[in-house]
Amino acid sequence: MLKGEASVEAADVAALPRVVLFDFDGVLIHGDAFYLFIRERYRRSWWRTLLALLSTPLLLLQLPFSRRLPVRVLVRIALFGLGERSYQAAAKAFAASLARRSRQFCRDGLQALRRHQVQGDRVIVVTGCEHTLVSGILQQLGLTDLEILASQLRPGWLGMRPLRHNVGRRKVKTLAEHGVTAWQVAYGDSMFDVAMLKPATEAVLVNGTPALCKKVEKALGRAITRVEWF
């Protein structure tokens, strides 16, 4: 490649907007939004709670082998009988309700996201939360022009069921499928975000304990930026 061509290519790259990734749970919201949705499903349905209680022996048998299996069972019970349209309506209604709980959200995180948008950065929310739910919440908060890569559900005979859980290494694969292979800044809050934080020019850990910071830095092999957000 000639020197002039290299200079033109470098200028083109510099002209592109920065790519900034945000996790959602623990970064933009305090807690786990999908867990809150599932909890609300149980709160509003006595028979789902009863069915979950009757399933306790099965859940206890599964627990020594995997924590995910009991969680999946509880999610399936919470979504039992919900078709795609019914689920979307329920998720959007809960998103509207949740968005009114201002203390539930991380004010500093939302402000940081908006600053990146004002600066012209390409902001992508990469989360393990379900797509319809997280999209509804962000829309209710007035956050538009966002790309959202999230977990997905699919219709089943007995109701909606998991299709893709967008956590850990899966986040990087989802980004690649979306055509994003490099990013400048990434915000995460746990070891599950290490795969997403590692390729970032600047890796930011939100509200991490000293012990967690050491673990993340060891996994990344370099220092991270630490922020305390409320």
C-alpha cells in the first residue's frame, strides 16, 4: 500500500464514529429487568406460584447439576400459555410500569449514554435481557437511535421459551453477526462481561468491588477504568 493510500485509509477510519457498548442490567438499571418481569408474573398469578411450588422437588434435583436448569423451569412456568403477541403486550406494559420507577435506574449510566450520543458515537446496548422488554424500557426512558442486541425468546407449544441467551462470549458473537468487530469503549459490571470488555480500547467496570476489579483486570491482562454510578 502506498503512503498516500494509507493516509487516506487512516483518515477514513478516524472519521468513523466511535463504537460504544453498554451492558444493561447493573449498568443502566439497578438489578435484573427480566427477573423483575418474571417476579411480577408470579405476583399477579397465584396458580403460577402454586405450580412453581409443586415443581420444587424437580428444581432441587436439578440444582446440583446446573443452576440454569431450575431458572429455565421457573421462566417457562412464568411464560406458560403466552403466545408471541401476548408476551409482547405483557413485556411492553411492564416496561412502561418499570420506567416510572425512577430510582430503579442508574442516573449516571443513563447520562453517560446520552453524552456518547451527543458526541456522535455509535451506541449499542448489548445485554442478556430479553429484546422486547429492554427495547420497551429504553423507549419509555426516551432513549432512541440505539442499536440493541439482546436475548431472544421464541414461541413454543406451551408458551414463549428461550431462543438465545445473549451473555458472556455470546455477546461478542452477536456483535460479529451484527457486523461489529471492533469497538472503542465498553461498559460492563461483572465477569460475564469480560469477553465484551477485552477487545475494547477502554474497558469500563461499573460499581465493581475491589475484588471484582482485580478479577476482571487479571482476565483482561491490563488495567480498567472504574466508575461509581448511582
